[in-house]
Amino acid sequence: MDHASAPPIAGDDADDAAATGANRSTEAGAAPIRRARALGLAIAAAADEIERTQVIPAPLLADIHAARLCRMLLPRSAGGDEVAPWVYQHAIEEVSRHDASVGWNLFVANSAALIAPFIPLETARAIWADERALIAWGPPTAHTARAVPGGYRVSGEWHFASGCRQATWMGAHCQVVEPDGSVRLNRFGRPTIRTLLFPAHHATHIANWNTLGLRGTASEGYTVSDLFVPESHSGTREDPALRRDPGPLYAFTMQGLYAVGVAAVAGGVARAMLDAFVDLALEKVPRGLARLADRPVVQSDVARREAELGAARAYLTATLQEIYAAADDVAPIDAPARARVRLACAHAIQTAVSVADWVYKAAGTSAIFPGTPFERRFRDIHTVSQQIQSRDSHFEAVGRVLFHGDPDGTFL
């Protein structure tokens, strides 16, 4: 069986049911998942080039844009598809089965589109009027953003800007210094973080992405110096009361939807590794032993890993469906719901890493050489495991909410 082109074990029918069963939006069911699946062979064929050049080839990038896979979380008001979160989950999984770097960049591009409900509508429409529009950004490092008449003067350095080589726009997350030298505070009394958007050519890139895995994401740094950004091209994501677009998708917190993207990438990679191991086990006869597929211990272990991965995926999907179905069009989801999203994502990520580790060990020397179905994916998923959304401390934070609630309203 060719797992580079085969559907995941859930299959088309399961994805169709998941996309429509609890869907309150008008998006076309599992269409994004089918479009992602249709690009599978092209993504797999380009994976070596993407790893080597750290750029998605132009023809493949054009196909990705044509499939609207960068607009899944973009509001319809700005030309997006505003899909249900579990449809997004399954589409990113599907891409990530074929190449984790492409899946990661698409998750980041969709996550960046979540700024659209927090900036003026005319600005959002102008940015995404370009069918190839992509925003890349990274967390703030050393920076200054000074409020000036009509906007901001920004200088600084940011890192981990996944997909920046394909980006048409860049963003800078900044604290704001007022003309009197004080730091601007939000309505919660904390320093506000404002996102400033500017055309990508204003950024100077720092070629520092030399990593174990996810090499094709080119998640490098960038700088700007004394750049003027108009007020109309800025917004803050920290206050749900400021969002313009209604609907249950945007009732989810941005950090929650970020976590869904990371879980989807991890799940897609683990899915591909487990499928590849089944193919290997049907052929491999270790020295002095029976064929892997005929050994009871291997059969049992594969069945257990299949159940673990499938259960984690189903738990995340069901959690997203239940919360989406009950979400208000305006009010953000509450702390218990946010905790449930975080728990399902953290569990899915850790389960995917565990399954990938088992596959790598079980495949023996067949997994250690470049060009195998295992080596790059092992590097990729262990790079995913180091990202902030993969922290073990998320379980502690969720447990605290389960016992004591969130009286300060700070749980993301």
C-alpha cells in the first residue's frame, strides 16, 4: 500500500462526517481536507527540495493557494473560508503526513490570519485581496515601538518567523511606548502587545534556521529599523472584546487554535510514520527472526499504537466539535472550555511523539538513513516537541483549572 497517497485510517467518510456532524458554519464540509489530500503526492515529491532550499517551490505554493489552504481560519469578511476548527485540524494533519515543514507553515499562515478580526476591515480586505497573501511573524525579542502621530515607529528583532520566505506581509508584536515615555496598558492593567503589519520587503532576514528538524519552514529571524507603521495596520489580539467578526470559530482563543495547529502537525507526522512501519514490517525479516509482521509482539504493539494515535485524534476532534457547537457568536469560550482545548491538544502532541518514538525504535537500522520514511519525520516531530505548545507544563496548568477554576481569567 502506498501510504504517500493513501488516506489516513479515518478515511474520507469519517472526515466528511466529522466536518458536517457538528458544523454550525456554512463552509463546504470536508472540502479543505479533500483539497489537502489531493496535493499529497505533489507535497511528497517536493519534500527533499523543501528540506534543502528551505523554500516551498513556486508551482506547489501556487497549488496550495489555489486550494485555499492558507485561508481556512481567515474570516469570510476578508475573503476567507472560516472553517470549523476540526476541519482545519484534519486538513493540516493531511498535509503534514507528506511533509511536516509544509504542514507547519500552513498552520502558522492560518494562525497569522487570526489577526484579521482585530484590524480594520478595509485593511484586512486590502491585505488578503492578493490571493497569495501570507503573514509571517515571530515572538518579540529586543524592540521598541513608539507611538507617533498616525501610527508607530518600530525597530527591533524577532525570531521563529515560520514561512517568512513565502510571506507577502510581516508582523511585529510590540509593547508600545507613549510619547510621554510610559508603556501603554490594556484594559486589564497589563502592558499591551500590539501587532504591527507591514509589507515583507521592509524586513531584513537573519539566516539562522539551522535546526534538527522542520528545516523547510525557514523559521528564521528578521529585523526592522525605524519603520513607520500606520495605525490602520495594527491591532491587538489580547482582548476578545475587540474582535470585529462574530461566529463560534473566533470564540476560541488564538492560543487554543495555535495549539490545534501544532497537534495536527504532530498527528500527521506520527500517522505517516506508523503507516510506513506497517509497510516495512510486511517486508523486513531481521536476522535470525521471523518477518516483523508475523511476530506477535510487533502485531500487538502496532495495534496499541494505532489505538493510542486514533484515540488522541478522536478526543481532540470531539472536544473541538462539542465546544464549537456550544460557543456563542460573540462571547469567547470560558476558562473550562479553554482548558479542555489545551488538554486535548497537549495530549495529542505527546501521544504523537510517543508513537513516533516507538516506530523509530521498532524499525531498527531501517530508520537511521536519510531518505527513509522515518529519519526526517523523526527529526521533524522532535523539533515540534520543543515548541511552546508542546510543554509538559500545560498539563499542570489545566489541572490547576480543573481543581480551582480560573478566578483571574488569565488561562489561555
